[in-house]
Amino acid sequence: MANATESKAGTGYEVQKTDAEWRELLTPEQFAVLRGKGTERAFTGKLYENHADGLYHCGACNAPLFKSDHKFESGSGWPSFYEPVSPTAVKAIEDNSYGMRRVEVVCNNCGSHLGHVFPDGPRPTGMRYCINSASLNFEGVEGGSK
């Protein structure tokens, strides 16, 4: 078995941890989504109907990912955003799993799976970042609500 340093090396992400280290930090649901590329059931996520003002962070490494004012109701069953907080916050990776061609979205800081992005969102970007609630932490702005 590789030691922790060997198993973390070569990922290219600033935050690097072994699976054992991630399991200690994350709930079983978060680990399944963030590290196992899972998906929560539609319309069940804790942040799906969140309308408060604030910032959405990576559930694994806490890097800022999306602003609440970029969130919209897509009807998909998952929190949806039309753009990330910055061009370098997330990374898009081609995903051909399950016989589909999609674009996976991962945190650019730790490589954790967030969801997928589709070209059917609203203006100004036309993109729909369909993100699992389990992959996000929300930090609200005091006194704000959308």
C-alpha cells in the first residue's frame, strides 16, 4: 500500500488528501458525492430551495465557488448557477460515463466532484451549472435574503 504522501502526489490540485483523510472530514453523503462522483436525488438537497444571499463554498476544501446572485431556478432538482464566482473557481472535465456525453464540474482547488454544466442556462452566460447540495457549504450574508 502506498503511503499518504505517495497517494496524494500528482493530482495537480492545491489541496490534496488521501481517501482516508477525506473520509474523516466529510459525511458519508458528502464523500460519496465529492470524492465518489455521486449524485444526490433530485429535489432533496438542503440547498436546492435556498434563497438567502451569500456565497457557496466547496464542501470539501471550503474554496468559494458560486454567488447567490448567480443562482437561478432551473427546475432540474439541483441548485443551479449561471456562472462560478471566478473563471478559475471550477474546472470542466469531459464525462462520458453512463453512455452520455456531459461536462463534469470539479472544484479547481481540490478536484472534488460538484456536478455538471450544460449549455441551456439563462443569460448572460447561457450556462447551467447543476450542482449537488452535498458538495456545497453555504455562508449567508447577515440580514440578506433573495
